[in-house]
Amino acid sequence: MDQYIPIAIIGLIGIVAGVVFANINRWIGPRRPSDEKLSTYESGMEPVRSARERFSVKFYLVAMLFIVFDIEIVFMYPWAVRFRDLGFFGYIEMMVFIGILLIGYLYILRKGALRWD
């Protein structure tokens, strides 16, 4: 049991440090709220609408499509690094992967998912 004491001490120090760092501003910082400080900051512009406004589904759809096609690049980096070692088979496999993504992209265009009527 003695061998676990250092681990428990490190865990306790981590928990105490987390609580201290999360609350140090609240404990020792100045407390002078004003209307200006408590107002919503919108990139230097005055807020004009409610934060509870509903967004079009198109925003979420475009975000999901961006993530899907962005992940494609994550798979292409390792392939590009090992391109010479993979040979012709690796090239064909990447062309199949890009072909599947191209079919998906054409399907999205055909369905009008990127049209902002």
C-alpha cells in the first residue's frame, strides 16, 4: 500500500491545483461590475438580436460537410508521406478513396445541399 501514496499525493496536488487555478480570479480579482462590462461582446459591434435565435439547417449541413471533406485531408497526409513505399497499389487505393468522396460530393451538389436559395 505504501507504493500508492506518491500517486495519491500527485492526484491530490492535481485536484487542488485545478480548483485553485479555476477560482483564483474570483478570489483575488477586483469586483467592479458595470453595465459596459456585463454587456455582450459581439466582435466590437452592438448586439442587435437575441442569442436564442434559430439558425437555418443549412448552416449545420455545411458545417458537417466541411468536417467530412476536411477529414479527407487527414487521411491524405499519411498517404502522401508514404507514397513511394506504397507503390502502385497505394496509388490505386487512394484513387478509389478520392472517387468515393467525389461521388459523395456530386450527390451533395445534385441534391442542392450547398444551394443558398
